[in-house]
Amino acid sequence: MQGTVAVSDGITVWAFRYSSQRQTRTLFHSAGIATLQAMYPDAERLGVFGTLAHVVVSEPLDDLPGAFIEVPESAIAVLDESGYCHHPFLAGER
């Protein structure tokens, strides 16, 4: 079993990366839109995002090096107005 999923309640984004074989397809999230806008002030496409926005993608955009952070294998990325953090995904454990 494997999967990468991102869900949101409009305030927080939870991005899950898990595989029972520990070979999940990749999952990345942005470092933070304000950081990206500062790194790439001429990238017009970044101007459409608000300052608290987060971007979750299956592969990083090659033309924006350093802009995306890989979610570790078997982990959850929590993205909210304070930034981001990663936690181990403990499937089946209580």
C-alpha cells in the first residue's frame, strides 16, 4: 500500500506520505510563499498567492531551486500560518 495525500480545512494543510514498502512516490511542499517571493521576485506566478499560502506538489518545480522541501518517507507535513513541521506517520500504532 502506498499513497500521498493532502487535505485542508482552509487554515491548515496536512500532507501525508506513506508506503508499507517504504518506497512512496515523492511529495514536496513550499518553504513558504513569502520566502519564495523574496527568492524569486521576478516570478510573476508566485504573485497570485497570499502571504500565508502553501503549495504541495508531487515533484518540485525545477526552475525554482531551493523552493520546495521533501516530505520524509512515512511522515505528515503540517502547514499552517506559523510555517511547517514534519511528524512521523505511525500507521496502525496507537
